[in-house]
Amino acid sequence: MGSIKIIVEKHPEGYVAYPLGLKGIVVGEGSTYEEALADVKSAINFHIETFGKEAFETEEIIETFVAEVAV
């Protein structure tokens, strides 16, 4: 398997991490950045073991951007 892009958010209570390019909801949490990454990696592995190739979106994500807009 190749690499998967992960978004990591820092919240007052800790970190939340989730992958891009997978179908369904896969989330990891932790008190630290590293804990959240380890947790989401475990969740990704379980998701792929459960759903196989069907876990992946059909199109590859080439690049990811984070933008901010005023609403």
C-alpha cells in the first residue's frame, strides 16, 4: 500500500486526525499529535482490512490544501 494524506487538527482537548481518500468515516484521537497519528493509522488499517479495495475512493488525491475564509 502507498501513503495516505492525513489531516490533523489541534483542539483544546487534544488532537483529531482523519485520512483523505477513504470511503466512510475513519478518525483517530490523542492527547498528542503523535498519539492521534498512531490512532488514525490503526483505524485506517482496520478499515482497509475490513473493506479491502472498496475502502478507497476511486480517484487519487494529488495534492491537499488547507484554506481559510471569513464567513
